[in-house]
Amino acid sequence: MTTELAIVNGTVFDPLNQTGGEKQDIFIRDGKIVNSVRRKARTINASGMVVMPGGVDIHSHIAGSKVNSGRLLRPEDHRKDVEPRTKHTLSGVGHSVPSTRTTGYRYTRMGYTTVFEPATPPLKTRHTHEELNATPIIDKACFPLLGNNWFVMEYLRDGKIEECAAYVAWMLKATKGYAIKIVDPGGVEVWGWGKFLRGLDDTVAHFDITPREIVRGLCKVNKILNLPHPIHVHTNNLGNPGNYLTTIETMDAVRDLDDGKKPIIHITHVQFTGFSGSSWLNLGSGAPEIADYINKHGHVSVDLGQVIFGDTTTMTADGPFQYFLHKLSGNKWVNVDVEAETGSGIVPFQYKRGNYVNAIQWGIGLELALLVKDPWRVFMTTDHPNGGPFTAYPKVIAWLMSSKAREKTMSKINRTAKKRLDLPGIDREYTLEEISTVTRAAPAKSLGLTNKGHLGVGADADVAIYDLDPSKRDLEQNPIAIRRAFKEAAYTIKDGMIMSKKGQITGTRLGRTFYVESTISSELESNLLKEINSKFKDYYTIEIDNYPIAESFLHNPSKISCKAEV
Amino acid sequence: MKQQTTSSVVCTVCGCCCDHLEVTVQDNKIINAKNACAMSSSKLLGYMNERLMQPMIRGKNGFSNCSYEKAIDVTARTLARSRSPLFYGWSLTSCEAIEVGVELAEETGGFIDNTTSTCHGPMILGVHEIGESSCTLGEIRHRADVVVYWGSNPVHAHPLHMSRYTVMSKGRFRRSRSERKMIVIDVRRTDTAKMADIFVQMEPNKDYELLSALRAAVRGDEIEQEEVAGVSVDRIEELAEIMINCEFGALFFGLGLTMSAGKNKNLDAALSLVRELNSKTKFVIMPMRGHFNVNGANNVMTWLTGYPYALDFTQGFPRYNPGETSAVDLLARSECDSSLVVASDPISNFPHQAASNLASIPLITIDPHTTPTTMCSDVVLPSAHVGIETGGTIYRMDGVVLETRTLVKPPKGVKSDVEILSAILRRLKSIRRLG
């Protein structure tokens, strides 16, 4: 049976198709955007409303072993935020680490339809997929962690770049992963011994390789494999004063590999690595310098990791940073290292307006968003739940769109921090078109999702309609209206079906899980398998036969194929 | 018939989930299990003993055989009538079955609990307070130079733990037994203790005191007593020195710690000790989980509801308060008016008051074998063995996830837990719809 839908009279913001606020009707048939539908098709009158493609979150920790450890660690987080069962939804809990179903519903309510889990330990990725299977409505994918992987470090140390590419291709296939994730390259391996690694040129003990070589090597591998998304990097030195230099150094480490086509490195949650100063006392914002670098160099994209004041749960694969945060805050701490691959840590945290450091962090994120000129290379995230839960996105949108909103918050933050930030002097305000860019079009483009992030004919019919009248002047003077509109979409349409209406979930379905397969030459593949086979027993405590995840394990898999150059 | 050998078979006995078994099958019978420990071979070669083959319903004259359809219908009707049913067990089945179980509990507005609440539950309560420093078992194999077993006897309960993952395993940075120090702390000289480099015999139920003293020693605080828990302070300080001076230490504990007096407070102390040690060196801690998928039960329940066990759906959203919403406590207070037990034998294991209450309410059991619980049940549904007769996902004690295999066909007509539970859920929903 064909299902058709027409969205008429809305004001459309579809930056990928150069539609920036024109009245345009959107037609949908069988889950895709089409040119026209029959006259009797169901019609939504979006008059006086904003129509955008469904939101795309490039970096949000929603599934997997560390997220679940975060849930287990924090019953107090759940008790204060429950979602009772309704006609169309099953119940759930969780403020900063919601249960899987609640995650799917909450994103849907905000008009988000695609969310990427950015850090999965390969050995435990079966767990990640189980949770993604249990996250309803939204489409999703996960990035396997490869920056501390023993095979990767050894291949790169030995200069075997093609073999490393073949290994990464095998790994993506085995884990049904989407992109190369690098977290604190080399630093998590060293943390296996409880030690810290600081600089980009420090040597990783026992592996005789530096973080710089890992980042450069995997950047080359990414190119060889023609993967849709660039390397996704959480830099070294995260959370340390002065780390903005490491961030710029990391971006610059791959500058010569740029081919001028599209960004080749994505630095994630750049707020956390945008600290200037030499101690907590003189901590400042490195955002102007980072933004300056990004404005001058086209090979980099970033996402924010915006801080939201309030209670949250920090969780990263950066085990050493989490230990540091535990010592700093005195809060409870979980650490889980994963053999031959990576680690992870979890610490509950409260960002306080009156706290000097937290206020500076809040400023860094917004400064970055406002100082980077090209909205196609800066994406809105809170690094959920590290900067704050994703449910705070409407707040961030209001800050970006309205200097009045920023000023209001700034009047309540630590005064010394306010004095030291550039933010009070920045008057840029995002337009709705730019919001549509940084929350859907640009991340979809960066992820290489050709059917997402836009409303052109043939695109997936993922649409968000917000009850916000763009014809009204002085929208920026009314941040409360902005927040209200983006908090609960008037309609969220996923694959052509209305999934939520005014914040109420009206139906449920299974979203897709994307994964990438890059085909390498059969000779390289067979040599690789021999080598992995010979070392696997030494590196892992499970058998190689039990490592790869079958496609059938994913409830609704969607493969993106590409061809490697080797 | 030809023999067929399958390798990399995942064992479904204890939390070690060893996956290097080679199982030979002939005529739909397992005839050999290479690499298996005594527990594992005994299960693989003896899984047909005391099997249930046919669903049964209790009538006036005792059990009578019936069809699955009938048993499922009676089960669904019983659950639909109940105001607060209890769903219990789950640690010896697959994650897929547990997911259906959680939905059943939510659909009926009942309680769901897994065997954690009578096992390593106190560990989880400790983690809520302190957190934990942990890792996958391979990290210990590669790096650990000190391994402590506390109140745990792996020689009998986790027979391959030491050879595959700890002291006797060969890792990247530790090649042999001589490069590792093994410490056993227990109330008696167990067979594991006999293999240790250092055995410390302590007084029963004094774990909290000994752990706290050790932590004080690690911090460099002076201990004023001469001995704690029957262990001299010199000895405690010596232990602390070994722990501080190792490169990578691991503390494994069994029910000897978890279920001794103090329970979750013992775990507070153990988790705090390990946290303290991390300011001096690298140290991890891990419970020796008993059932092959008890960790999976905790994980599935946590991602679906936020909480790992002892779940209460009576208010339309998940609530969690072990001690109030855990199975033993609910039954002891006679709060449940029916129960569905899956892959567990609570009648044998629960305290008398809880067990007798369980036997007095309508009781439905899904299990491959005849057990005291099935004997007390009103409806019995035979099921296939996960990892032998049907596949499914399971979680090793360290959270590594494995996919089990189907090695042989189940006895004729016998269904899997997932099939049975899904059919009950479907039937229940249709009864609800029809009012």
C-alpha cells in the first residue's frame, strides 16, 4: 500500500538544496521525498511553521557498554526523570543517561531522526548493536575505536599502511561500524598501565609509535578506503589547561594530506580541547585561535560539545581523562579497559554557573560556534551526555540564535570568567538556515549520508516541522519561543510516517542501523586474514570465529558500500 | 551417521563463557567436548538427563500433559488476571529471551527480577555508591602481575578462569605463572588456596574489617590493633606493599565476600580499596559471576529500564529498590499473586518463607529440566537449552558479548525460551484487546 503525505504552506529551510526560508510544499511517497502526490493524500498544513530535514546528530553517546555502565552507576539520575508507558510507547527512565527506548522517543520529539554513537569498543560492539536495536524510530550507526588498537599501532609503526587499511576495512565489516574513531591516540594504551601520555610526539610504551603517527596513519587509511566520513578524532590532552595547542597541532598534523575536496579530519567536542592558559587559575578560551585555524584551513571540521549547566554523566573512551576528572571532582568513578583495543571511564559531573572553569567551558563552545565562519564545518552537539544531555539542544539553539539569550545566561555566570571570555563582544546570531545547517545538513554531509539532511527529491522522508513563525520579526528577541519550538516538534516524520505530534509519540517503528563496507583486493584480504589469525589468539581472550558480527544480528541493517584503492 | 565437529563453541555454564570448545556431534547427540572443563563436559554430555519433554498443567489429580498452545493460553490468562505477577530467573537464558521477559513484566504491570538479587546484587549496590575500576579479562591476561582471589574458589566454580585469563595464562607482557603473584584470601584453605603464592586465612564475616585495614595500610595510615580479622597487622601491611608495588593488580571476589555479613558494605570497602590503589598503581576488581548470562540479564534490564534487577512496573514506569522490589522480599511479604519462573530453580534456593509463598501462588515455570520448582508449578513449559539446542546472545563476566551456537536439535516439539515467551506475550496482548 502506498502512503502519501503532503506538507503544505510551510517555510522550508533546506540548505543543501539552497532553500533558505521560502514557502514550499514537500511531498512524500513511501518514505521518500517526491515531486508530487495525489490530491487525496494526507495533508499537513504547516502554515506559519518552519520545515526542516530531520535532525542529524553526529556525536551522541546513546548505546553500548560504557553508556550502560553509566546507567548502572546512576540510579539517582533515573529516579528524577521517568517516562511512564503510553498507548504508543514503553516506559523508561533517565535524565542524562536515558534507557534506550526513552532515547529514541526523546530525539524523535525534538525532530531528530538520525543519531550516531561515536565510540564503540570493537570487542564489545555486539553490545552496542543490541542497544541500537532496542532504540526505536531513529536511524543510527556506531564508530569503532581504533586509535589504541594493537594491530593498528603495529602496522603503522612498521610503515605498513596498506595492510593497516585492509585491517581497518576488516574491522568495520566485523563490527558493522561506520567510521574510524580515534580517542586519545596511544594515551589509552598507556593508561592500561595507569600512566599518562601528554604530547602528540610522546612515544607509546611497548609500541614505539607516537600519537601523531597514529592520527596521520589512520587519516591516510581513511582516504585509501574511501570512507564516507573523515577520521573522527578526540585529541590527546583532553581536559588539560593549554590543550587548545594540542588541538591545533593535531589538525595541522594532517594538513599536508588535504586534497582540497572535503574535510579530512573531524575534531570532536572541541570545547573540551579548547582550553588556553597554564593552570585552572588562569584557564581561558582557546576558541578564537582554534576558530582562526579552521577559518584558514578547509581540511578540518569540528563539533561543539557544548556545556549545559546542571547535572550530567561524563563518559568517554578516554580512561585517563575520566580518572583525572574523578580525582578533581571526588565523584564516583567507573573505569573499564578493553584488551588490545581501548578503554573507557565514567564520572557523574555537575557544571555550575558560578564555577570559574565551568563558565569558561560554557563560553568556549559558544565562541567556537560563533567564530567559525563556515557553518558547514561546525556541528551542534553537547557530546551527549558529556557536556549535557541532548535534550538541552533547544537551549543551545536559542543561545546561537539570540544574543539576548546568551546575555541572560552570561549575567548569571562566574564574573571573572565572563570578563575573560570574548563571548560578550560577539554579536553574531545564527539564522534559521544556519541552524538547519549545523543540526542536519552539515552533519549529514560530513557523514556522507546522501539521503539525509535535505528535502530534495529522492531523499529519505525524515522531516521536522517546528511551530515557529519565521515571518515574525525579532525572533532573536524571543529566545523562549525558540526553545519551546525546538523542544517539541509540531510534527516529526520518519520515513514518511508521522512519529510524533506536539511532543507526543504517535507511533513506533524500527530505525535503520548504517554500516560501511569498503572492498579491498582479495589478495590483500587473504594475506590479512592469515596475519590476523596468527596473532588473534595472542591478543584476545575470545576466538576469532566469535569476533565478527553477522549482518543478521542488526535488526534493520543498511549497508553503505565503497571501494578501497588497495 | 557421520560425526561432525564444531570449533569455537561457547560454553554455557559459568560466567567465564569459554569459547574455545570443540564439540563433536553424531546422530543429533553430543559425543565429545574437547577443551571443556569438568562442569562444561558434564553439561554438554548430560544435558538430556531429567529433561522435560511435554508441557504440563496441574489438575486435581496432579500433572497432565497438554499442548504448548494450551499451556501458553493458561499462562497468559493467569498473568492477565494477576495484579502483580513476578517474573524471575533469566540468568541461564539468552538476552533475546530476557528482552521479551521485560516487555511481559511491563505489559502486565508486574515485577521482574533476576538471580543477581540472591547472588552478586550487593556488588551492584556497591557500584552505585563507589563506581568500579574494571577491564576485560584479556587486560588481566596481558598485564596483571598480582592476582587476588577473595572468597572465591575458581578451581571448583570457574575451573578455566586461571588458565585462560589470569595466573596461568600467557599474555603479551606476562608470559608465565612465575611472572605473577597469586594471593588467596579465604576463611578456609580451599583447593585454589593451595595453588597460591600467598594464602591469608581470615575469620569468617570479618571481610569489611580486613578490607578497611588493607585500605588504611595502602593509604599509609597506622593501624593500632595487633590483628584484624585474625590476620596480623604485619601481614596486612605486607599485603598492602605487594598491592601497591605491582604494575597491574586484579582482585576477583566470589560469594564469600558478597554474601558474608556486611554484604554491600563489604563491596563498598572492596571497591574503595581498589579505587585507593589506583592512586598508586593500576588495579581492577571483578566479581566471579556464576551463571553464564547473569551479566547479560543485568545489562538487558539496564538498557531497557535503567536498572539492573529488582524492577517494579506496578506504577507504569520502572522503579528499583532492592530489598523492597527484589523477588525474595516480595514473596516473603506475599505481594505477588502469580509468578513466571524462567530458567531458574528458586524453590531450591530461596529462604523457606519466600519459597513457600512462591509455591502457594499460581506458578508457571519454563525450564529444560525437572527441578523442585517445576514440581511445585501449576504450568510447566519445557524449553530448549541455550547454547546447545538454540542460539542466543550472552555476556561474559567482564561484559564481552558472545553469540552461542545451535549444536543439536532440541527434543521433538520442544521450543526455545524466546518462542515460548513471545507466544505468551502475543496471547496476553490479544486477551487484553478482547477485554
